[in-house]
Amino acid sequence: MSIKSLGKSILVTLPAFFLFACSSTTENTDTGTTTTEPPQVEVPDNVESEEDRMKRLNAEAREVRTVYFEFDDSTVKTQYQDLLKAHAWYLSRNPGVQVAIEGHADERGTPEYNLALGERRGNSVRDILMSYGVSSSQMRVVSYGEEKPANPSHNENAWEENRRAVLDYEG
């Protein structure tokens, strides 16, 4: 027997051996006999395709539309990259969809400074979306500075909530 035919024989018999070895056995206590049953595999009625699964996961991710920033900073944290990828995926596949990226700041600082900081934050989000393939014509950046706080309180927790950029889909 040649090595080639021996290899083919092993490839044919090995899976059968594992199937037999992995099958479960049950003992019938009434008669004292043992029977071999094939393993049970549950197959869902509606098997979701990989594309459908990706669309569903992407839609779930896009429900989050806010990116938060550190104090006096406009750098997008790495924890928001997947969120922005999900939005970019949607926008690049829907070129007719427009989004306003609203930049916000907390109340500390002058109104002029906070407007500029809000704009830098919005531009940072826009630049990342563009790096993932979104057309600049689909996006516009608007800064509200400190004018539209998410939390009107005057403490650190409120300020953290107010340092943000929000993706607001239009139309």
C-alpha cells in the first residue's frame, strides 16, 4: 500500500472514528441494555446570515450617538473607534444620508473658548468618519459650546456629560 493511499484511508476513517467516539451512550435501566445515540444538534429555525448579523450589530452600535471627551481636550478616545466605524459603515453605504456633528463643552471657560473647543471636538469626529470612508459632503460640524448642556448641574459629573460630540442624523 502506498503512502498516498494510506493517507486517503486515514482521512476517510479518522472522522468516522471521532464520530463514533464522540457519540453518547445511554443505558436502559429497565432492560440493562446500552444503546448508542447520535449527539443532538439544535438548529435554529431562522439562521441569520453573516451579512444580516453584521447589519444588526451595526444598527445596535449606531443607537449610541455620543462621543465624550476629557477636560479641555478634543482627542477622540480609542474606546469610541468601533462606534465611529459603525456610523461610518452606515453613512458610506447610504450616501444620501446627512449627519450634523454637534460639538459641546462644559461651562468652564469663556463662551468664545467653549465654542472653539466644541468645533474642534466636532471636527475630530468628522475627521475620523472621513478616514473610514464617509464623504465630507454628508457631514457638517456645528458647535454649541456650553449653550446646550446635557446636564445643567454645576459639578464634575455634569461637566463630564457636557464634554461631548453628538451625531445627529438629518432627515
